[in-house]
Amino acid sequence: MEETNRQVPVTVLTGFLGAGKTTLLNRILTEQHGKKYAVIVNEFGEQGIDNDLVVDADEEVFEMNNGCICCTVRGDLIRILSGLMKRADKLDAIIVETTGLADPAPVAQTFFVDQDVANKTKLDAIVTVADAVHLSSQIEDHHEAEEQIAFGDVILLNKIDLVKDENIEVVTKRIRKINPFAKIIKTTKCGTPLKEILNLDAFSLKRILEVEPDFLESDHDHEHDDDVTSLSFVSDTPLDMEKFQNWFGKLLQTKGQDIMRTKGILNFKDENDRYVFQGVHMLMDASPMGKWPENKKRSSRLVFIGRNLDTMNLKEGFEACKSE
Amino acid sequence: MTTDLNQFPQLDKTKFEQRGIKLEIGVPVTSAVSIGNNIAAGFGDGTIRIFSSGEKHKTLKAHKGVILCMAKDGDNILTGGDDGYFLKISLNGEINEVTNFGSRWVDHVAAHNGNLVCSSGKVVYYWDKNKKEPKSLNHDSTIGGLAFDAKGRRLAVSRYGGVTIWKKDYSNKWKSTKLDWKGSHNKVSFSPDGKYLVTSMQENVLRCWRLKDKLDFAMSGYGSKVKSFAFIGDTSYLATSGAIDAICWPFDGEGPMGRKPICLPYIGNKQVTFIEPFPDEKAIFAGLSDGSVFLSQIENENNTIMIRSFTGFEVSAIAMTDNKSSIFIGDMNGNILWTSIWDK
């Protein structure tokens, strides 16, 4: 007889100043959709939203005293989400805007770390609004712009009406190089149906199986070390579970700061089930997700997004996990 | 797989439930305070309900949104809401606005002897009872809790990184001292004798300072966040939520350091979520995550009685009238029990 309330999905909305976050928030609050959405905005964010369901927040990041250097969380979010959960009217979704220059990781980590937040809400997806005109130069100049692309589940490539077709191709390629699994939606004035960005369940393991990312075979040019890149690996040879756990656990423990996101589907020797995992920095969620489909080839696929990936001997580490 | 509901034990209603008034409001109860022999309860839809024995409860529409915090100021109720309003409400339903912060929430309120205080974000506002305009006390991070000491001379403000204690000096100027401990501090309280200060933290732990020498120590071992705690009697115990037992730390003599707490167990292995002292007795009401509420004597764990059986929703408020005759219980789904304690 425990409380069996539905968890309210929370969408994290990020993107550089001027990319169009406020345009999108205004649409979410004013469109006739028959849903109740609360929006948590930052006082230093862009102006122009006034609504009862808008909550002002200070972005307060603090470290948990649990010895994990990656466990920075948003204290203000814990406070505001627990307040919103006491409302009489049940919310259909909550949207958290992060300022243009903030790293979205502490927001995501809040949903893994705080038990009350985890019981009543769930992280739905990270949506990044990118300015098609300026993204390329922003990525060059600001590592935050690159990180926001890296963390996104969905990237709204906005203002495409102001860019030539061939340049859209260039920007799209640049995004893909950083983040191969995000869904890219090209928009003008953030004009996309809200169902494309809300209630996606992007952090559920089941969803990873439904929307398989482009697990690109590794073609990886040499980047200068500071770049955020992605690397992916595929293998038809079954993996040894113990070897994999040892390697991967140690990897996240020692390199978790640089590894921003991971996702994967694993084929272990002598196991009938598919194993699915996804992580943000050092925090990881993993579980067996049922048997391999009969008509499908059993193969392991995993993707890393982060910095300095080429210094981690990922290929060698992964190869060494093979059972033969 | 289907679940056969009949396989769960059908608990009989307690005698308190049989003789009391039960309501299903359907909106979370966020707080409750006793005002004389009445109880004022705040709700997630901004209403206040006032319960008095022998009459039907009164409902007041006070806030537009959630009532986040509540305190008493003499015969008045103070409330803060997510609509940005800080209100002073009399028992007969007169509502006065103390201030409003627009879209900023009023997170905490407290009062002592007519002096009012509230916090919104990183700022504490203090209204001297003789003055119209508040004094602002600024902090570097958002405030997690407020508490006066028993005499109202010191105001403790918990925040990220520790606690700030504010006090007026002889020339009536505000002076602050800081107690530092890394991490996020939430609820804060002085011990009734003023010798200790306790905070509950974002981690599953309590932090305590002995104020005479600022010696600090942790009270740990909890399975979840400690959301509720209370000093019992004249500083004999600190009773706490956050575990499947009510954990009671001894604060007599040299304090709890190096001593074991008393653990009061309850049937069902559910987390204790709310603690309310039984006034003037070494006894507590403990509310659990499944809605059940027990009354226990701290020094006699066999002397525990069930006040309310489970509802399925976390207990979020318990308050007893000043004459110790009636008890109010509320949970996160607005299930209420308002009953007399004593057999007629």
C-alpha cells in the first residue's frame, strides 16, 4: 500500500543565450494544449515570461558529501521540485531552463541522487536549443556550447530560415560529430510539435532499445584534446560480464569527469538477456531488458561522449572484454 | 501476475479512528500548528482549515498556491506560499498580508513574541514588532531553515555550508556568527536549553554543534533524509525521522557523543517521516511513510499504541492541541484524522 503516484516527467532545456529558449518556453506556456506545465527559470535568464506556473530559481550547484567528485547537484531544484509536488493540481510535466552558460550535468545528476526527487519526478530528456547561425563559432569559443550539444537527447537546430542549406549541412555534421545519438529537429522560431520534445522518456532503458542511436563505426579524426567527441564500438563477439564490469566500473570511477554520457546495449556470453545501460558522468543505470529478439543479430554496441576520449584506451579496453 | 487484495491483513480501525473525524481532502497537508485548543492546517491548494473541538472545521482560502510553511504568532497563524505571499491570519479568518515577493516563494516563516521573520531565496526578512519595515539579513546561498532560540534572542539560519546565527548587540545592531560544515543544511533547531544547535542535511545525517565551544559532530546511520526532528521534554532527547525506527538521541548530561540512541520500532518496516513531541512527556507521535501514526514512550518501547492505521500516503503533519486533549494527523493525500486522545 505504498504511494503509487505517477512520476512527473522533467525536461531540462538548455542552450546558448539567444538560441531561442524563451521563444520555446512561451510556446509551452501559452499554446492551447490542455496540459499543465510548470517552468523553472533562472533569474539571469532571458526576460519576457510571466505566468503563474513560472518559478524563479537561483542556480545553486553544490557537492554532495559522498566522496564522489561528480556528484554535484542543484540544491534549488530539490527545494522547488519538492514544493511543486505539494500542489493540488497535478502537473503533466516540468521544464527546467538552465542559463546559457551552465553545465547541464548537475541538473541531470539531481534526479539520480535525491531520493524524494527520484520518487516523485523523473528526468525525461535534455533538450538543447542551438542557433543554426552561430553554433559553429560558439562551439569554437565556448566549451559550454559544446557540452550542451554533448548532453542533449534532442537538439532543436533553430533559426534555419536564416542559414543557407549547405551551411545547415555543415552545422548538422558538426553536431553529429559531438553527439551521434541525439535527435536533431530543424526549426524556425522553435516551431515543432511539443510532443517531439516533451514526454520522450529518453532516460528509460527501454527507450534506448526503441530508438537505437546511430552507433557509428569509429571513424575518428584527430581532434585537439579539448574537443568533445564521441566514440562508438560494435562487436559481434559476446563479452565476458566480469571483465566488462571491472573495466567499465574502473573507467567511470577514474575518468567519469571527462565522460559526459554513455549508452549501450550489451551481449554477454552465456546470458539470454540483452543488457542496456546509460549514464551521465559517473552515475549509471543498467538492467537486463528481456531476451534478444529471434530475428536479430546479437551484438554489443556502446557509445561514449566526452573529452579526451582518445587518452582512455577505450578500444583496447573494450576489445579485452571479449570472451574469446 | 494479479494481486489478491485479500491476502493483505485487514487492519481494524483504531479506537481513535472510530471516535474521531476522518476527512479525505485529496490535497497534500503541508503543515499544522496548534493555536490554543485549535489546530490550523495548511494545504497544497492554498487553503487553511481550522479544527476546534465540538464544531465543524472552518476553511479559509489564503494562498493562490501551495502553503509551504507555517508558524504561530500568539493567537495568529503565519503562512508563506509559492504565490510569494507572507500572511498573518487570525483564528476567526481575518487575513492580513505582511508582504509579497511576486514570483519568489516564501520558503520559511517563524515568530517570537510578536517579532516576525520569513525567508525568500537567500534573504531573511525580520519585522521588529514595533516597526513597519523589515530588516534584510543576506546570505550567500538559499536558506534551508529558520529557528529562534527559546528566548527569541538568537535566530539560526541554515544554508549551504553551515548555519549563520544572528543576534542583536547592545546597540541594537545585527551581528552574525557562522558555524561551518560543508554541504546543504535544511531544518534547524536550538535545543530548548540553548546549548546545542542541530541541522538535518541533504545527506542522510544530522549535524550538531555544542555552542559553548563550537564542537561539532554528526548523528548518522539513517536510511533516508531526516525530514523531521524534535527535542523532547527539557532537552532529554532529540527524536528523529529518516529510519524505520524513530531514533532518539540522548541530550542530557554530556550530550549524545559516544552514546547510543534509543530506537523505537514500528510494525511494517516503513520509514518514519514525521515526529511530533507529546508535550511535557518523554513520548512522541511518529508518522510513517504508509500513513500510520503511533504514540510511543521513549524509555519504554513496549508502550506503543497505534493512533491511525495506514492510508498509503506519507504522514506530513501531526499537531496536538495545547490542552493535550486532541490530535490532528494529515498526509500527502489529504487524509485527515482529528480525534480526542483520551477515553471518555
